[in-house]
Amino acid sequence: MIAAKDLVALVREYNPKTNEKLIYAAYNYGREMHDGQFRKSGEPYFTHPVAVAAILTEQRLDDATIITALLHDTIEDTRSTYTEVSEKFGVEIADLVDGVTKLTNLQLSSTETQQAENFRKLFMAMSKDMRVILVKLADRLHNMRTIRAMKPEKQVKKARETMDIYAPLAGRMGMQWMRDELEDLAFRVLNPEGRSSIIRRFITLQKETGDVIHRITGDMRQELDKVGISAEVYGRAKKPYSIWRKMQEKKIGFSRLSDIYGFRIITQDDADCYATLGVIHQRWRAVPGRFKDYISQPKSNGYRSIHTTVSGRDGKRVEVQIRTRQMHEVAESGVAAHWSYKDGQRAENPFAVDPVKWIASLTEQFDGEDDHEDFLEAVKLEMYSDKVFCFTPKGDVVKLPKGATPLDYAYQIHTRIGSKCVGAKVDGLRVPLWTRLKNGQSVEIITAEGQTPQPTWLDIATTGKARTHIRRSLREANRDRYAKLGLELARAAFENHGKKATDKVLEMAAGTLRLDSTETLLARLGSAELSTREVVESVYPDLAIRDDGQIEAQRAVVGLEHGQGFARAKCCQPLPGERIVGIAHRGQGVAVHAIDCGALADFEDNLDRWLDLHWAEGNHPPVYTVSLELTIGNDAGVLGRICTLIGECKANISDLNFIDRKPDFYRLVIDVDLRDAEHLHMVSSAVEAESNVASVERRRDPALAGPPHATDG
């Protein structure tokens, strides 16, 4: 473990004015709080916070960040409190420690809805103080460096979370060195054989070709010396995961990879950067389409550099990055360069981005995302994507993610232009809207009055901003149609129970279901987000258990043993009046199948599990759901009439889902709650008699066979 004096010495190297007394106090306090705690490796736990602090000294960060690293687990894992940390070290540090604690408790790899909400919290924490994320990234880096002490299943979970969340986040913040190391450490856990194979091939390649890096760096220095350019030249082989990813993307083997070496040239000033580029391109042949000028068009995180790929010795491609010393400092530290110290003063790097402005630009497009899935998609698109730069007809630059289309470009210009887009020209030529844009292209959007976003646009757009506005427009456009359908469904459902769907009743239903208006209730009902049963029971809860003289669904099947639960099989959805058989599932009850169900063939060799069952005689309530597949004409009012017909048959529609939409016909599945087989025949006959209904079929799917999911009917 690094001693307190050694840690202070690391800080003093770049910040002679450091508050040594406060760092010593934090070191001693953290060691005292974690006394008696040990890591999985058996080391004292406090070795971890000290290592995290040491990682952050490499970024030359301020005292508050270093002290936060030393204390980042105290509030969560010891008897320490926010109040105590605040009293001893100040509110600023207490807030930072509390922020790291809250981030640690986020389960970023949980279910989609929870993951999206936690991403919101992650960005909120970033917006308050970016240093919270810097400490968390350093914390994750040290945990990944020492991950071997954890159980294998825990290693895989942490490695996957690192690969999916923390590595891309480090890259998005401009800390590419950290992203590379996090990815490689995660790769070591997730695919150790793949990583080892790449390392073995590297060793073999070095034996065959010698020290290529040394030769090429020597050649570059020699060429620069000829023209009097003073610069530092470094070379390295790319990380195993970077090579593996390239092999997967290009679907090629290691032997066919060309650009596995990267070189970096650090110059004195901007002019030397471009002069160096000329020297490199004169000596080696440039690879078309592999040039990016991030000096004239910097990334949003402050990154500046010239990238080019050239064919070096033996035709091997090598990547070359050219930048100044100040640009290099930002390239290494990313957004963290804002807090970097040099000689006791906050480093005045003109290229360091303001973290407040950076996080504002990153989160701006997510503010309008109400849907969890949409928000998560937008965040991941933004975090994982590289950028392309396109030009407007006037020469203005538009920055987009890699893979963006003219439709994304249109929405980036203005929402109104995106919504009215009917076509695009790229470099003066008309192109389809799904064309992938490239760096340096000039894009012109063609618009037309009356144009509105189309559902197919969701397959074309790639940016979160474009997809958000398209979805919102489609929801608004469909809202009226769904509301009209929902009103028909509501009327039929209430009439089925002898009630009326009056305005007052619908307002009560909306209030009970905590919806903001009757219109929202009807729109959700029409789009199948709500079932008619939920709406009716929200106003008349007694209807769920009423129906005097009828056989309760729990006692509808005869032939079961005492206490034995059952459920209707989803594959055939048997109805009272049909012959049935039971299949026993140990510990899970009995699945009730229709005697002609195709899924029963799977149980022919297990006759001991078959039960002879039959339906109880008497009146059954309309609670047995059957799926009907309809093909209907695409004409106005057809669906409304079908819903009315089903309601008139005293049947309830519990769900509705379109499975195919063509210009002339729609195919949809309607889930109808029925009493028995005779009730099914009545509903099917009534619907089939409608002139715009081409076919009505009972939907059965053997693939849905399985153990019962309930203990009653």
C-alpha cells in the first residue's frame, strides 16, 4: 500500500501548493474507518481507496478529488456519515463522497426500465460535478485490475458492466487510455482465449518481422529531421480488444489485419502539425477515406488531433496521430483536463473543455425522452458512436454520430425541417434517406408542406434526437385514431355489463388509473396499452367477482385432486364445452389442454402425467380468453364495427394487436373473454358476417405449451 507521505509526494510533483495537512488527515481518517475490513484478496481494504487516489494523481487532479478518492467508500461501508465528513473536510468533499456513494448503488446493468432511470441519475450526477464520475472511473479501473480475487460469476458481471457502461463513458469523456485499459481488462475476463490467441499471434509476428515499431518511428524521426521539424514520435501495437473488435467487425482473420500499429507525433504548434502531415504523406502513401482533422473540427470533449492512415513498410497500414503538447494533454485526460494542475496552478490549457457546457450538450437531447426504452437507446447511441462532420449548403458544419443518415442531419438542423423532409442531396446528387453520411460531405434537405413523419423513418434514423421527435409525432398522429377506437371498446365493454360509458364514468376511470385525462385513457385503451377489463373494474370493482349463480373459474374443472391448482394451456386456450385433458407438472400444478391440442404429442411417452378432466356443468362467466386472428379490409370504421359486434355478443375485448399492415388489408389478433365454446361460435359468426372481414380464425400456437403459470383458471 502506498504510504501517506508517498501519496502526498505524488500530488506535490504537479501541485506544490497542495494542502498536505488535509490529505494526511483524510488518509488517516480513511484508514481508521476501514480498519478491520479486508478485500477479497485478503489485503486490508484501505489499499483500494489509496490506489484509486494514486490513479487520479496521474491525471494531476485537485486536492478535493484526491481526498474524495481516499474517502469514497467511508459513508457507504463504515460508520462514517455525511455530517462527519462535512465537519472534518468541508461541504465540497462531503458532497463529492456522497455523490460517489450514490453512483456505487446504481445497478447500471439491471432491467431496461431501471437501467434507463439509473442512467438518468448518472447524468444528473455528472451535471452536478464531473469529479464524481472521475473518482468512480478510477474506482472501477482499480477493481478491474484486481478482479481475479472475485468469484468467476461476479467477475463476468463486473466485466460486462465495464465493457457496456464504464469503458464507453471513459471514451466519451476523452480519456481514451482509460477506455483502452478498461476494455482490455474486461476482455481478459469475458474472452480469455480470444485475448491470448491475439497476444500469441503478436509474438509470432514480431519474431517474423522484427521490431517494426522501432524501425518506423526511426524512419519518421529521420523524415522530420530533414525538414527541421522538432517533434516526439511514439509507436505502439494496438490493444488486444481493439484488434479483436476490428476482426469481428470486418469478419477477417488476424493475418489479414493491416493497421495493428499506431504512431503518435507530438509537435510544437498547430503549424507543425500540418507540416508534419505533409511530410508523412510525401514519404508514405495515404489510405483514402482514413483522414480526419479534429484540429479544425474538435470533438465536443475538447479532443484535437489529426488522424491519418498510411501504407508503411511491406505495405502494412499504420495509423498516425499528430497533435501539439497541449492537445496531447487533453487527449490523455479528456474532460478531466479542466481540473488538471501544473506547478501549483490550475493548468491553463486552451483546449480543455468546460465540463458544464459539455454535460449540457450531452444531456440536452435526452430531456424530451419520456419513454425508458427510448432514453436508454439515445444514451447508448450517444456514448458509443464516433462522429462524422457534414456541411450545409452555406458551409456551416453539422456534427453527427457515425452511421447517421440525411434524416438525422435534417432533424439536427431543426425539428421542423426533419418533420417535413421528403428527400436529400449529398454533394449535389439525390440520394435515398437511408444513405449513410461520410465525413466532409455537403448535404441539402428537400422539404414539402404537408409532409409528416412516417413509421418507416424509425428504421432509417439513428440519432436519439431524430428518433425521439419521430416517435412523438407518430404518437400524436395516432392519438386521435386510438382514442376513437378506445371509445368504441369502452362502450362495448361497459354495455356488456349493463353499464354506460358516460363522460363521468370515463373521468372516474382515468382518475382511478392515475391518468391525466379521459383522452389519454381512451388512447391507451385503443392502442392496447390498457385492457377493457382494467377500465371497467376501475369504476365497478365488484363486477370482477359478481355474476351470481355462475360457476367460479377456480372450480370450473372437475377431476383434480384436492388442493391441486390448474391453468388453461396457452397453446390451445380450451373453453367450457370442449373436451379437455390435464397434464401434471410436478410442483407447478396442472395444465388443462383441449383434447385435440397438438402440444399433447410431446407427452405421449408420459401417460402417467395425464389426467381425465371435464368442465363443471352450469353457467360459466365470460372470463376465458381466446385469441382470434382476423384479416380485415383497410376501410374507415371497420374496426369500430367489429368491436361493437363483439360487445353486442356480450364478450369483452381484453387485448388487440396488429401483426401486419398492408395498404388494402390489416391482420390483427383480438383477445376476447368468453363463456364457453358456444359463445365463441356466436362471436366468430357475428364478426365473419361483417362484409369487410375476410377471415376469422381461432389462433392456437403449440410453441406456447408449457407448465401452468397460475394456480387457477
